[in-house]
Amino acid sequence: MVELGAGRIGGTAPLWEEMGIHLAVESILAGATKAPMFVDDAEAPAAAMTWTGHRLFLAGDVAGAGFGGALAGFASSRGQFVAYCTRDDLEGAERLLSGYKVEKRWRRYYECDPSVRGWAGDPPEGYAVERITLELLGRGLGHTDWVREEMCSERASVEEFLGKSFGFAALHGGGFAAWCMSEYNLGDRCEVGIETVREHRRRGLAVLVDGAMFRHAAATGVRRVGWHCWADNAGSVATAERLGLRHVVDYTALFIDARTG
């Protein structure tokens, strides 16, 4: 196993060709997201492993690549995470992860071009939608810590998020009720992260903040927004379809609980 320097990470791109729906991988390869990259052979890699946040990405013949040590460090620091690979690499990924509790689950991927339609919407009575800014985060609103945590799930800091990504939130009664954030902004692409506080669900807030984010994305040149969710997450699936997103593919991911071997 070899950890590649930042200048050589892009050279692993051929191993990731079938992972194009995962913008996190594209961002890592482009150097826009700082992440480690492990390979079996630095000169002629046949397997690669990288991660960002709680997402582990695997490519090639990972079972025999000697990734166990690096994987153990990642797993112990995360506790729970999701592993992604291609269908052809799934068996090897399961062997690599066999020391942990592994649950095979279906994920669903949607896309849209946010510029092809309008995203108008009025908030329910008592709610307001605002862009997430440092000023907004400094008002002492309820669930500000949750919003900050979401911002740092993909970026190294709140400041980095505000410099490279964007998000919108629904506010109600002195607190955050829902929020939608762009993730892995790269060229004309980004992905979506969304959350609605439990007591504010079933009020159309997800569609509302998504629409605000999509409007801004279109205005800044984004033409391809990706939406990943669990296939059995009825709420997320319903929101994606209500927004008119295009269902691209269902794929298998591995949910890992490293707290119980």
C-alpha cells in the first residue's frame, strides 16, 4: 500500500471512471477536496481507496491491496460510515470490510439542470427563507450548531464553506427549521445536502429551500445538480420527485458500523 502525494492523485482517474455520479471523487481527483489517496502500486495502480467525511470510496481489486491498516484508522475515527464502489468491485469491497458490521443498502441518484425551469415558492405563514451567511449564523438562532456541523461535513470550516459553497435555510420562531446546501462545487456541478428539523416536517420546507438553492445555483453557472439518497427514504425520494429531478440510477452502497466488529 502506498499513499500518493497530492500531485499524483489525479493519475488514479482511470480507476474511478465508472464513479462519475459521485462528485466527491471528481473533486478529490481535481484537488478541490483535500483527501488521502491510497493505491496498491504507485507506478501501476490496480486498486485505490480514498475518503472524505463519512464517505469511503473504493476502486479496483481492493481486497488484496493491503489497505487494512489505513482503513482501520479511518473506521475507528468515524465509527459509522458509508462505502461506495462500482458493482464490479462490490465483492472485493465486502471482503475488505468483512471485519466490520456491513449492511448492503440501495441508494438512489437524481440529477437536474437548475437553469431549465423556475423555482418560485412562497414560505408557509410564519416562515422565512434566507441565504446562509456569517451574519445569519451569528444571530443565536436555534439549531445553529446543526447548521454549522452540516457545513463542515464536506468543507474544512464554515469559512471555507461560505467561500466555495452556498446554502439556504428556512427560519421559524427564532430557529432554523430546514436547510439546503451545495456540496463539492466543481465547475458546473454540485451536489445537494438537505435537512428538515423533525417538528417542521411535512410543511413543504424541503422543496422551498431546495428551490432557493437551485435558483442560486443556476444563477452562478451550475448546470448539473446531483441528489443522492437512500432508496427507502420515502421523504427524500418524494422531495426529489416533487422537484422534478430526473432519476438516473439506483446503486448498492455499504453502510458500515465499525463500533461492532
